[in-house]
Amino acid sequence: MFGLFVRFTCKDEAAATAFDELVARTGEQIRANEPGTVIYAVHRVDGQPLQRAFYELYQDEAAFDEHESKDYVRAFLSERDKYLSATEVDRLDFVSGKGVEG
């Protein structure tokens, strides 16, 4: 398995609202069209109202590459920056867990 942990910081409250709407639209497409995406979870960060944390887990790097190739993901990637002041990305190599098989 292959994963990402991404922390986004939005510019302000209006940007956070618009970003959340973009995330919701994109998430619908991911759920409907990506069997190789095992987990795609988005969280608000407690005490940090402008931050969002994404945990993404894919069957393998090929599933991640497939995810990245989708039109709706490319649209998300091109639109998101107008709402954000910072992005931090960590690539994850799966070791073990509950609810998924590695």
C-alpha cells in the first residue's frame, strides 16, 4: 500500500469554505470512480480552523498514479491553490493497521 498525509492551510474563512466545497465535489468523484483508493479522508484540525488534514491510502503506487490522472483530480489540483496559503505533503510507506490489509 501507498499513502499520503497532506496538511493544507487556507488563506481565510471564505477560502476555507470554498476549499471545503471543492473537496466535497472532488470526493464524490473519488468515491464513485476509484476502486484502488482505499481511504480518502479529509479532516478539520482541532483548534486550527483554517487547516485541513488529508489521509490518503491507495492499494499501490499504480492506484495513486491512476488517481492523479483523473480529470477531476487535476481540476482540484489546479483550483486549490487560490484558497491556500500553505501545503505540506508526506509520502507514507504502509507498515500495519486495522481495517486494511497491507
